[in-house]
Amino acid sequence: MRVIILGITGLVGRKICQIISERKLEFSEILGFASKESVGEKILINNKEIEVKELKEVFNYLNENTYVLSSLEENITKEIIPKIREKAIVIDNSSIFRLCEDVPLCVPEINKEVLKEHKNLIANPNCTTIQLVLVLHPLRRLSDFKKVVVTSLQSVSGAGESALEEYYYESEFLAIGEEIQKATDSPFPFIIVDNIIPFIGEIDENGYCKEELKIINESRKILSCPNLDITATTIRVPIAYCHSISLYIEFEKDIEKEKIIEELKKESYLKVLEEEIPMPLIAKERDLVYVGRIRKIDNNRYWLFIVADNLRRGAATNAILILEELLKL
């Protein structure tokens, strides 16, 4: 079986390569494709060097025994993925197809059964959505939700490699005590270092930004709760890796705090912190979702704090888990 990684030199693409190696996944062939600028670059997977090929050459390597892991920019995704899915199975990390009715949106620990309905295309959810629903999923066993309020604090790596480079560039000004300057080609609308940006993506006529709508709509689809009362505020914060969520949940029924902790502890992908504080430094380079600061407001209302590595748990690892489940079908 052949595995193809599109966008292999990007942040998520490289993380996919790392996780394949860590999990010692063996395939008959692994190929990597990227933009013209990256052609010829060597990437190590399973102690073997993969030479990056130009993206347009991918059509020479597609067949029914090929699985494609795609992490391309949205404009390229729109153009190329519909053609690729005609000949191979695609797991796509972009937001383009996530809400399409005939495209499964999958977090395997929650809804792997939707993979049986795939038509050669599976969508990998938004990074913040993944860590959110992995916490909501066990809690809904206790009671339906009356209201869910999400405030996300999202690292710059969630915006890609150019965003990470901009963060490091601006940090140099801060380090030497000079006025922070934003690069002319910065992917951010404002300075990010020593600042926060309280929206991510375009803002619509109702005041919601694109990232907030992703979280709302994707959560409803993954959890099969189209009427879930959920709202979100997304904030870009000046850290390199890991996303955090301040989560308010109002249950339909009264639930004891001990029951919440007990239910969360049943999931092997979650780490409940009762004494420690969940922070990005704890989650970096790990596949666990960390939950802590569980606070009771009254018998059916609670606050929780959630942290996870956005590149691993929120992107690459979920894509690999989807691939592993597909191989079982």
C-alpha cells in the first residue's frame, strides 16, 4: 500500500512524518509532494530518506491502493483534491470539505463509524475542535448539554509556518527592547508578539470570525448534535505551540463534580489534572488532551480548562488515526 503526503514540508506534513516514524507504521511506499521551492529536499521517515517531489507530479502515482494525507493551502486544495479523490482515498486537513454533507468529518475515538460511508474523501477537523469534542464526548454520557461556551487561546503555529516565522521575527524586537515591527508580508492583521488578536479569520456580518464558526459547526457535526447550543470566541495568543480552551458547560441535569472527573478518566486519550494546572508546556509534543481547573458553579454548571498540542493531537495524529481505521475496513 502506498501513502502519499501532500504538503510534506509544512508544519503538519512534517509532524505526520514524525508520527509515522514514532508509531513504526510500515507501508510499501511513502511519497512526499510539495511546492516547487521544496523539490529535492530530503525528509527522514522510518530511517529512510524521502525526496520531495513537485505537487503536480502526484497524478502519476495514484491508484486504488493509495492513501493521500493532504495538508495544503485552501486555494490549492479546492483545485487538486477533487481530482485526486477520483483515483485514491484522501484524508484532508483543510477546512474546505468539512461541512459537506457527503464527506465524513472524523475523530476516530468519537465517530469512526462514519468512515464506512466515505467516498474517497475524509475531512480532518479543525485543531481546536478536535481537543474540544474529545472532552465533550465523554461528558455527554452524563447528561445532554443545555449550553456550551468556548473561549480558545490559539498558538501561532495554528496559522502555519509563515506565522511561526513572523512570531520569531517580532520576538527579536522585544528581546532587544526595540519597538516591535510587523513584517510587510506578515500573515497576521496586527502585531502578535506582546499582544493578543481576539479573532481568527474573516469576521461575518454577525460579528463571528471564521475560526469560531468552524468550532461551532464542526462540533455539531462530529457529535451528531445539530441543535447543540454552542458559541465560541477564538483568540490568537503569542506562544509558538499548543492551543488552550476555557470551557463552560451547562448540563440539562445536575451532575456532581466527582462524576465529571470519573467519566473523563475513563478515556485513555485524556489526562485529568486534579493537582497540576494544564498549560501548553505540559502538552507540547504529546498526543494526550489535558483537562484541569474543573470548577463547579452550581449543580449543573461547570468551568474546565483544556490544553493540547495543535500540530499533533489537533492535526497530524488525528489524520494518522483515521488512516489506521481505514486500513481496518
